[in-house]
Amino acid sequence: MSDATVSALKGAEARGLVTLRDAGLTGMVTLRADLATAARAVKRVTGADMPGLRRITQGQGCRVAWMSPDEILILCEHATARKLAFDLTEALTGQHHLALDVSDARAMMALTGEPGPLRDVLAKITPADIAALPLGEMRRTRLQQVAGAIWFETETEARVICFRSVATYVFDLLAMSAREGGAIGYH
């Protein structure tokens, strides 16, 4: 048995109204803590400011996303996630927290396309108000039957994160939503 980690979707790609692809291995570290008291440690380890409500901030080779009042998700290179979690644990010694590398428990997909169709494809699978989702804001939501998170990198690029165990379901759902002939022209 191999020790090599592979992405949940193994490079899958689908084309239609938008292009959908496996974003590959991505480092993800979850930090549960009192975010106000953890802000200095997060800044020291990542170089990023603590994000505001549903926001994403840029650090040194990583991004920090607000997930809940006591949780952030740090997106980084897959190879650096374990060390980043360790460094956060060291920086938060004496404070109640949990810093955990969850990279291999999650999957990320990238969608690219024209702004209207891109938002339409996402709107078909989530109750979140995709029209009101600005750049730089991560929205935790449902993706039909499963939990996930969505954000726009640019007006023409979006990311979706879900649990690895449902990655194929979410990918297929997005691919079906993006099929040619399925344009709704709402956005």
C-alpha cells in the first residue's frame, strides 16, 4: 500500500457552461479557539490578519478564512499544513484551542467561466444567495444534501470545499449544473 496522498477527485475535469476541475491537493488547517486571543499567534505563524465575519485574509503563502465565531480555516500548500498546525499549537501554548491538519479530510474544486453562468451554476445547488456573495467572502452552506463552502477568487473564478467523502457527489452535482443547455440567465 502506498503512503502517497492523492486528491479525492484525481484530477477530474468537466466542461460546460463553466469549467470545473479538481483543485488538487490543498493544505487545510482548522483552528478552533477564541479568535480574539488567537489573533497574534495566527499573524505570527501565517502573516495574515484575523479575518472578519465570513472574510478571507491573505498571509505568507496562505489564506485565512473565517468559518464561525470560534473557527478559522487556513488554506496553504499541502506539504506545509502539518507544520503550520504544529506551529499554531506551539504559538498558542497555554490557550484553549485545537489546531488540526484536515487537508486529507477535505477536497477543493475550482470553477472558471463568465460571471453570470458561473453564479448560475452555483445557485442551482445551494440555498445561499450567490448573487449577494462578494469577492473575498467565504460562505458555508449546503450543496444539495451535504455541507460545503463557496467563495469567489475573482468574478470569473470560484472555489468549493467539501468533505473528501462526498467529493465525487459534489463534483458530479456541479458538472450536471454546468451542462450545456442548462443556462438559466438569472445572474
